[in-house]
Amino acid sequence: PAGNQFLNRAMAGAARRPSPDAHRHAAAAGEGGARDEGQQQQDSRADILRRRKQKLRKDIRAKIKSAYPPSGSARLEAQSNAVFARLFDMPAYRSAASIGFFLSMPSGEIQTRD
């Protein structure tokens, strides 16, 4: 019985609490106009921010892509060869007992796979 009292109180409290969508229902009925206007302003600001972010991401991707030569290009091959020529001439490389190495990504990095 004590459990039933708790359940009854909880149900009564839930009936008094507005639903999460209550402001939408009120707006549909013509109530809460100021809240709707504020919500619309928030939504439009969010849309503007979303569009700006998308444009910024697109611009950054284009800049990164233009800064790095594509794999297989003569420029990337020349850069890779220059890096390895300098590496192989370094005294530290020549005297090393072992070296660590990372394989390059498929594009945009000096090629370490040949």
C-alpha cells in the first residue's frame, strides 16, 4: 500500500507538470507569441551560424587541398626525394643502430612507401 501512495503522488505530480512540447501546443493555439518570436530569432541565428560553419569548413578543406600536392605528382615526388636525401646525409642517421619510421598516408604527404 505504501508503494501505491508513492505512485499516486508521482502520477498526480506528472499530471500537473507541463509536457516538454507544451510551448509548441500553446503556440499552435495562439498563445505565447513572444516566446515563439524569441524562438524564431534563436533558430535563425542557429541557421546563420550553421551556414557560416559549413562555408568555413569548405574553405579550410580547399586551402589544405591546395597546400598539399596530390600523390603521384612530380612536385610531391621531388619533395619526397629531397627529404630522404637530407635524411640519409645526416650524421645521426648514419650512426644510428636503429631508426623508427611511419608510413605515409595515401595523399598529401611525402611518400615513404618506395
